[in-house]
Amino acid sequence: MTERANHKVILLVEDNPDDEALAIRALKRHHIGNEIVVAHDGVEALDYLFCTGMYVDRDIVNKPSVVLLDLKLPRIDGLEVLRRVREDPRTKFLPVVVLTTSSEEGDLLNSYSLGCNSYICKPVDFVQFSEAIRQLGMYWLLMNEPPPV
Amino acid sequence: MSPELFAQLGDLCRDPAAFDRLKQILADEIHPLEWQIIQANFQLERQKALFGVISRLRNPLDLETIFQATATEIRQLMGADRVGMFRFYPDAHWNDGEFVSEDVDAAFDSAIATKIHDHCFGDQFAVHYQKGRVQAVADIHNAGLSDCHIKVLSQFQVRANLAVPLLQGEHLWGLLCIHQCRTTRQWQDTEIEFVNQIASHLGVALQHAELLAKLQTEIIDRQQAEQRAQELNQGLQQAVIELRAVNKELETFSYSVSHDLRAPLRSIDGFSQALIEDCVEQLDETGNDYLRRIRMATQKMGQLIDDLLTLSRVIRSDMQREPVDLSRLASQTCKDLQQADPARQVELIIASGIVDRGDSRLLQVVLENLLNNAWKFTAKKPQAKIEFGMMPSEPNMPPTYFVRDDGVGFDMAYTSKLFSPFQRLHSVSEFPGNGIGLATVQRIVHRHGGQVWTEGSIDRGATFYFTLTTEELIK
């Protein structure tokens, strides 16, 4: 990992502790050593992104490199998080990857309509899941040129 | 000639004999003229009455009103004591009936609604009346009438009777009866003719009434049919609403399945893999084998969930009907299969230009499933053959398509099981799969209104046939 990528944060929005552990494990095993912030529901995710609630002291200028967003979340769901992120001029270009179990056409359609950058359906097979996480990390942290601040 | 006129003439003619003679001559001359004048007046009145009847027929009046007005008019004109319309009861063979309309002199009883039974009428007279016979009786006691007939007439104080048929088309509906009750009466030919004319016009009214009744029945029938259709429609709409609700629930259900059932599987698989990776030293070969089995099972279940979701999506998704190039879909699927397994030697014969109407996405699922099966069940043949084509067309039958292979085939005894979910005819170790593919194929074909069936035998391949239209639609 290069210096540039390393101090970039990945925001993982995931309510399932197993999926959280497996995603972090996959990132670690592929030597993606970036800081991973986990939000356990939509409210926490929005608090982090807009520096409110428990993240009130955070500087909004420091945006995560990528948000890995589950759709089915307690309190505020993933699609609502995505809608608010895209509505706000400060976050409207933020790379958001939907990472979900659902392959329902409705979810795909809604996610893309609201402007997600990518949609990944979590495979049951952990090897495939791990590979998907690796590629995601590589692409969004290394290859992708982030939007200007 | 008036007595005053005769007195004046007597003054002019002094010879009484000559005068008598003269009187006689004049009387002979004048009498017919006077008679003619009476006749002409009567004729005029009759014409007026007829005109009245005809005018009433033109107006949309009910039969009762027409009868009543006509009876009154005839009675006045003819100086009769009673004019009545007698109606035979339907299916009573002209033995029973009653007066349904009447105009009667206040001095005599009303005949209305009295049930009249004349058992000798039906047999003896109905046929003649039907042919237009008229009964003109000047004195009922001196006309050779049967006792029962006389009894019936006397009941209403009738002394002279004129009865003419009321015909509805060719059917004897009833009688128009003119009764004289005070005295006997010699019926004049002109009177009979007049009553006959009136009766024939009333016949027109009867026919109109019959048509009207039919029309009204038809209108009521139609209204009832409409009502029934409306009720059916409402039931249907209710069913549609309920179906929508069920569909919605199913959608929510499969969404949960899709999301919640897969998540724990991923945990099982993920942590098993983590164990394999991290604790390989602590586990012996058996332990590692167990972990591999756990992973295999979870992945299989993952596939099962995916296939079930496809099946449920097939059942509830909206269907489009558009021309679909089945040959192209089949070619593409075969190309994918060949690419995924380039070592296989398979001769692919795909008929070109097969196009039918249907949902392209669903039909793709059909061909994928059938061709995947063909590919799978020919895996053990060094040189296999897979065909997609159309059967020679038959009149009034929908086009029949087929996917044929020369693989392991199956025992025809089990064909009924083939299309049920989770039913398999081969062990998983022999040929992988979960038995949902053909169930999905069948659902899609049924949703198109078609049929799917199969032929095969062990080690001699299998052919799957399907149609996409109902036979009824073709016919």
C-alpha cells in the first residue's frame, strides 16, 4: 500500500457483526492497512459523514475514500443514507459502493437511481467474498482518482 | 216520409185511390233510400270506430287500455248490452278462460274474471275459430247449442251472442264477444263483418303485445346478465386485489429470504475458511476435511437459495410479450457453455430463425436450464450431441420447440417427478444440481400459456418439448 492510500479511511456501514469481522479480516489479509471505521446503522453512518452526534468533533473535510454501504440497516436504511449523501453538496461526489446480500432488481434499481458508484452482491462463498473485498480495496483506494475536495 | 208531407200531397191529389197508389210508389222509392242513408251512417260510424281502434294501436298503449276503449266503442255503436274480450288460459286447450276486458250495461252483471270452463268447446270449436269461424246466435235457446254452452251463456244473462276469434298470429288467443241480454237479436252481416274487422285489428295489438313482452323479457334477461357480469367483475377485482396483496407479501418474504438467509451462511462459510487459514496447524486432516465439508454444504445452500429466488421471481415477475429470437438465445447459451468447458466435444445443432412471442428474460431462463441440463447429462460422453429446434408444424397446434441430447437419459416411469422442485433422478455425486431448474422451466412455460413435456430412456438421451401458446388461442 502506498503512503497516499494508507491514511485514507474506509467507512464500512454494516450491522451484522459477522459480516463486519469477515470484511475486516478480508481487508487485513490482503494487506489493505487503511483505517476502517465501522458504522452499525444508518444513523451512525450519517453522524460520521456529517460530523454530528458521536462524531461532532470530526473534521468534515476528511472524507473517507470509499463508503461500503449495506442496504438493510437498523434505524435509517442504506438507501436513505445514500439519498442524503447525494443530496448534500459536501458529500455528493463521495464514492459509495453498495455491498449487500440482496440481488433484488428493486434494490439495484433504487441504488443506481440514487447514484451509487458500484453495487456488489456479497457472495456466500467466503473466498469469493474475500476476493471481492480485495478488489474493492485495490480499486477505490489505489486506482480510483477521488473527487476534488 | 213525414205525415205533414203526405197531407200536402193529399191536397194536390183528390182521387184517394190514385193517392194511395202514389203513396205506395213513393214509399217503395223512398224506403230503400232511407235504408241506404241509415246504412251509410252506420258505415261512417263503423269507419270512425275502426279508425279509433287503429289509432290506438299506433300509440304505445297497453293491451288493457286498447281493449277497454274498443269494448266501449263497439257497445255504443252496436247498441249491445255487453262487449267483452275473452281470453283462453295458455295450455288449457281452449277449455278454460276468463273475460279480461268488458263494457257492460249497468243492468247486467259483469263477466270479468269469472273463470269459465266449457269442456266441449276445446274439442269441437277451437279448431274452427282458429280458422276464422264466427258464431252468430240470435237466440241461444233456439240455435241447437250444447247444454254446457247454453249454461255458460245464461250465467251472464246472454240471449243473443256474437263471438269472433281473436287471433295472435295463427294462435287462437281468445274471443271478442258481443252479448245481447235484454232481447234476442238477429246479427246483420254488416255487423258481423264490422266486428270481424275490429277483431283482426285487435289481433295486431295482441301480436304487438307479445313482441313487447318478449322484448321486455329479453331486456330483463340482459339486465340480469349485466348484473351477473358486474358481480363477477367485482369478484374478479377483489381477487386481483387479494392476489396483489399476496404477491406483495411474497415479495417481502423472498426479500427476507434473499437477505437474511444468506447472511448466516456467509458467516458459517467465512469463519470455516478463517479456521482453515488460521488454525491449519492445530487441526488434523480429519478436522480440515470437516471444515471443507461445512464450506461445501454452505455453498450448496447458497446456490439453493439463489435458485429458489429465481423460481419465485419467475412466478411473480411482470411478463412482457414481444417477439423473441429463441435461436439466438440458444446459440448464446451454448457458446457460454462451450467457453466454460472448452475441453468438451459437443456437436451443437441449433435451428436458425425460430422466433416466438414471449418474455425474453424468462425464455432465456428456460433455454439456459434446458441446455445446461443437456450439457450436464451428456458430460460422460466423449462425443455428445445437443439440438435445439422446432417440430414440423401441425394445423391448429401451437409451434412445438425441443431441446434434445444423447446423454444418460432417464426412466420414463419418473417423468411426472421431473418438474417438481427438489426432485432429482440422479444422485448429486453423479450429476450436480438441486432439482429446481425444470420446476422453473415449467412455471415459465405455464405462465406463457404453454405446455412442457419430455421423452427419454436410460442411456439414450432425453428430449424436452415446450410450447408457448395455448391450443385454444390457436383455434
